Amino acid sequence: MIMPVHQFSLPAEIDAIATLANEYGLLLVEDAACAIGSRYRDRHVGTRGQASCFSFHPRKVLTTGEGGVVVTNDGVLAERVRALRAHDLSTAGGEPTLVTWGFNYRMTEIHAAIGLAQMSKLESMLLRRRQLADQLQEELAGLAWFTRPAVPPHVTPNWQSYVGVVSPDVSRSQIIERLVASGIEARPPATAIHTMGPYREAARAVGGTFSVAETLDRCALALPLHPRMDEGDVTRVATELRHAGPA
Ligand SMILES: Cc1ncc(COP(=O)(O)O)c(C=O)c1O
């Protein structure tokens, strides 16, 4: 199985990955947790794999508080997921019976209702995020020590997060401290998983150095981006970031 991640909503190079999966006869499951509404060559992210997963965690563009969905075009797989979500409990033979080890992963009706209400606002939220991200990209141009997110022309992220990279010779923690002191909620966006808990052992077993992940762990920086921000807020974020780093 290959499980590409559309990280922070930026679509992975799914054409090349799907070709590889076909060539080796591997299942393709897209981790589209962050990427509802993102597009790759004008096609929705999460529509290439045999299955794809979207998260509705509060950090995501569309949230139900917690939870998410699996999407698939495979009717048999859809049935299996539905069954496993509810203990794999079957009533096919009359009496309810457990078929295999299932899970208790049902989304409540209340959370689903919140999601449906949000779904009707998805297009307008995406549009606003794109406008604000475009402005941030423009206002942060030319900052030598900050690399803005690079978006290839054939993809459209949903801009769940605006994540850039600070030069390794600049102190990210000092920049975050200065931004937070001026009321800008900047933060490290993610931690390299192989540096934490049980994954450390697993990474050692696999071998390798994961140097790209380690650099991004140290240097990536998430700036605030939210549809309720206005143009003035974006300018303030850009201005404070410029002031927080070296001249
Ligand atoms: C790339 C990615 N995959 C998976 C998840 C997990 O999603 P959930 O918390 O809804 O299980 C997240 C959540 O942050 C994520 O960012």
C-alpha cells in the first residue's frame, strides 16, 4: 500500500504516485486529512486512491469537532468500512452478531449535522482562504530568510495552513516568541514523527536519516490564516514577521 499525504493541504504529486502504485500492484490510500477542497490538475484531491481519508478535526478547514470520513468508489470496500465503524456487527442472519474485530468509530448525528452546515459554506471559506493566502504570499515576497510555501501551477491547496520555512541560521524560536508577544499566533506546524515515542524505535529499525523531515521539524513556521481575518490582519502578520527576523 502507498499512503501519500497531502500535507497541510498542498496536493502530493498524485499522478506519479498512482503510476507507481499501478506498476507494482499496490493499493493507493490518500491521506487527505488536511485537503478537503484542494485540487490537483482541476480534480478534487482524494479521488484517485482506492480510498481516501479526510479529517474534520478542529484544525481543519471544515470541522465537526472531531471525526472524519473515508471516501471510495468501491462499493464492497464502502460496506466493509461502514461495518467496521460499528463493531463489525451484522444482523444479516437475523440475530445480531460480531463478524470480526470492529471499531467504535461512529460519528454522532450532532457532529454530522455541524459538518453538513459547514459543507454549505465550504466554497466561500475556500475562496476567502485563497484570497488571504495570495495576499500573504505577495506581502512576504523578497524576505531572504523566509521561504514561502511553493505552489506548483497545476495544484490548488485549500490553504488550511500557511507554512513557510525559516533559514537554518535564523532562530525560529526567537521569531515565534516575538510574533506571539505581538499577538500573532505563530507556531511550529508539525514534529517529525520519527523523533517521538515508539516511532523512534521503528525509525531506527528501518534505518536512514530522514534529514528533510528533521530540517523541517526545526525550521518550518506556520502563520495564522483564517477566513475571518481581513486584509489588515494579513498585512499585520506580514509586517510583524518582517520585524521579527534579521533586517
Ligand atoms: C496529514 C494528517 N493525517 C491524519 C491526521 C489525523 O486526523 P484525525 O485527527 O481526524 O484522525 C491529521 C490530523 O492532524 C493530519 O494532519
